[in-house]
Amino acid sequence: MHPLKPGRAIEGISAVLLPYTAGDQPDWPSYRALLERTWTAGLTPAVNMDTGYVNLLTTAERDRVLAETVDVGQGRRFVAGAFIEGEAAAPIAAYRKAVEHIRAHGGTPILFQCSALAQANEADVLKAYASVAEAGGPLLGFELGTMFAPFGRIYSDDFFRRLLDIEAFTGLKHSSLDRATEWRRLDARDRQRPEFHLYTGNDLAIDMVFYGSDYLLGLSAFFVEAFALRDRLWAGGDERAFLVNDLLQYLGQLAFRAPVPAYKHSAAQVLHLRGAIATDRPHPRSPRRPDSDVPLLADVIARLDAEVSR
């Protein structure tokens, strides 16, 4: 087991939900407001991610997400998904094009996995990543379990160690939902490249940041202010960090139950309860949660509000 690291400064990157109107169209004004809330809280927004329905958006919609982000951000840092699923080009060429497009908008690219490499041997995947990295960094990697996306894949420990040798990659989002695997990643990182960021994507164990991970989460989209509070408390050695973390984890256990992709509707329900977006509608092709979740969500949100306002 990896040791706890009390007093450690945590880097928080928060995926941003793309809200929808009652007419099932992207709610761009609400999206812009969520971006601003994320930056104001002190977290870095991540756009065109799973939380933003990247796999369900058209190319034009993904481009508008970038344009709106740049307009609101005014030079502030953001991360954006280099999503190539369904592209006709070979993976290396498609990734290079996506990375260039994100960088042209001022963002840091994170390489989404894809079906074209899902069954490739790990040596070939590493060669592809190294080829994309020839243009320089910073780049972020991404490994996610198939509970999130059918093209997801969790690589071997050896793959991770070899990825650490590619200088352009400065971090990796790890979404196996498995503590033991992530602890092994942390052990390898600490031995081989301590400055490399391992961003936990474990919405069922968000306390991985207490062990040395940073985070890039969908759960943080629900309440960026509470995540930022938890992070400040931990960095300051305040034991109240555990209380806030426990409340946030309750939210995660409820929202990320099967079917996992329905967590995005849970996010919309929470943000609507909090008055942050106009409706609680998810993308029309995304799975939904029952209305009976709303009172449970409202209870934990009230308790988190009390902590944030102290």
C-alpha cells in the first residue's frame, strides 16, 4: 500500500459537463458559466472529455466547445481531449492532427484511447504515442476501463514505466477504478520520474489524492468549490479534509453506480439543484438516472454547502 502524503499540494483538473436545454440542444451560456466556475474555484477545466459527451458530439460541436472555452478562458490553462474515434486517418496521423488543433486553441491535449489501438500490442501503442510526442509536449496520456467506453484499455505496469520515459508526456489520467493498480503506478512514478503527474480518474476512490495522485475527474464537475475546499484543507494539514472527502465520495458512489455513463445525468441533476444550469437534461443519447435520485443528491449537496460556507 502506498503511504499517505499529508500536507501535499494537489493539482485538480475538472472535466466540464456540457449542459442541454429542454429542446435537447447544447446550452452554451450554461456551459460558459460552468467553465468560469471551474477556473474561479482554482481548478483547471478539461473539455471534450467523457463528462462533456465527447463521443456523442459532432466535429462541429467539439470545435465549438474549444471556441467557447478559449473565449471564456482568455488565456487561462485548460485541457482538451484529442478524440479520434471514427476518424478515417491512421491513428498516428489522426492524433497529430487533433493535438495540433488543440494547441492552436491554447489547450493541453490529452490522448483519448481509440478502437484502432484497442487490440494492438503494447509495443505498437507505445510507438504510436512516441511518434505523436515527437512534436513536443506537454502531452497527457489516458487509460480508462471499458466500463467508461468500449475502446478503453488498462495497460500493463511495464507499459506505464516505458511511457514515463517519453519526455513529452507529463502526466497520465488513470481510470481503472482499482486502487491497487493505481498504487503501483504511484510507486513506479515515485521511483522513476517523480515530477510526472498521475491524475486519478477513480471516482469511487477520490482519496487517491491523499496517496500522491492528482486528479482529473468527472465527479468534480458536480461541485468544483467543494473539491477545491478539500484540496486546500489537505494542503493545510486540516483533518476536515477527510469529512469533505467523505461527503464527496458518497456523491461519487451514488452517481457512478451502473450504468456508469449515466453519471453525466447525475451531474446535471446536481448542477440543476445548485442553480448552476437551466435544466437537468443529459445528452439525448446518454443514459438517464431516475428522478428518485434527486432527494438523495439534494441531501448530500446541502451538507457540502454547509462545509463550503463555513
